[in-house]
Amino acid sequence: MSHNASIAKTEQPDIIHHVFAMQRSGHHAVINWLQGCYAQAGQDSVHVNDVYHGHVESITVSDPTPQEVLVQGLGAAVLLINYEDVALSQKNSSVVYHTLQSSQTDSSVSDIVIIRDWYNMAASRLKSIELAMCRREPLQLHRLGWAALAEAWKSHARAALQADPSLHFVQYNQWLTDPAYRVRKAQDFGLANSDSSLLTVPKFGNGSSFDGLAYDGTGSSMNVLRRWDNLPPQCVGELLAVSDDPEINELNVILFGFGHTDVSRAVGSCQ
């Protein structure tokens, strides 16, 4: 299907959100929460996960077509479409994104960026990679390599700092810990906050890298803001190595209040 293909208005929901996030960034929990806010307002929603892989040479999976994505959302008022590990400069390379953005439509269409601090995101990915190797499973979370992952994360962080009015931003760490922040973010979407989903651990990617689905029902009890505390010793040095990037440090300090030196001290005190 070409990028210029049209989509019938009758096939489209009232609201389409294109959600950009890094894998292991807590975005599924945020999407669950947003769906709960919509449900409280009487609006059904559908989440279509990880629809674009054109930036990953090692993956041969075919991406869904725009029509296939819309079929999954038939009957719902709100469609949330998730793009993982995609730099914002690459988003128009997705046929789904480009087509649904450019089609003549009555839908309200917006982009959402969900960002977690680099260090916890990287620690969770390292733990997932370790588990996959132990189970002899494909290394899905290492499909891009750390340099490309860093560039994608930095593109999200830079856009957050620029306060791009065309994008909705959700800072995962603050969203998790600050009820007032969740209220404000819900209001950005014209919704009232609903915390009904906060105890649920999303099942995408087998749940948490560290805890699986063990905390489903008590999700707010997970230690997700100091994941380096739970890394096996062989992963600690790798965490510091893949995080040794001056721009990552600078962006993380501005957005989240801590950086490479803080994490290095923290992991050193745990050893």
C-alpha cells in the first residue's frame, strides 16, 4: 500500500493517538492508565502495540497495514497506536503513521511521547536480555544496538525539553509517583484522572523485566525507579558503559534530576 492511500472516514475512530516510547519505558502502564481515563468518560479504546519495524534490519516481521490497524480498532472511539524504539525523525517512515496522519479525516489525531529516565530503562533492558539468554530466547530487546537506542531516546528527550506544542509528553517517573501530575496529564486530554489501572502490570513483553507478572494487582509496589539495585553483578558494568554518553547524562539530569555520577555512586554502594 502506498503512503498516499486514502482511508474511508467511516473506518476511523473519533480519536487516534500515535504513542512513541522506548521498550521497557513503562509506556504500557501509561497507556493502560489513559485507557482507564477514557473508560471513565464512557469512551471505549483499543491499543495496537509495536506496529513499526522498518528501522530494525534484523527483524523480518511484516508491519500491519493502516487498514489492518484500523480493523483492530473498529467500534472503539479511541485508537492508541504504539511505536517502540523509534526516533522521532523516523516516524514518517512508518506507513501506518504517515497514512493516518495525512488522510482526510474527521478524527482528532495527536502524537504522544512517553519517556522514562535512561538509566532505569537501560537496566530493565539489560535484565530482559540476561533472561532471554538464560532461556535461549531471541534477543528482541537488543534488536537495534545501544548506539541506535541512545539516539532514539535522546530524540524523545530533546523534544520534551523543547516543549513541542504538537506533542503530548508523559514523563514516566513523575507520572508514577505524583498523583497531581496524573491529574494534569489527564486534563491535557480533556479527561478526568482515573487511577484504577495503577495496580495492574501490563502483560506485553511478559510484564516486568525483573518481576514478571508477580506484582499484577499490586503494581505500585514494584521498585521501578532504582532498577540498578536489582541488576546482577555482571550487568552493572554494562549499564555504566552503555550510559557513558555526555548528552544522555545532560538530558537525564535536566528531565529527571540525576545523571551518570549519581547512578555510578549508587551501584558502587550496592556492590
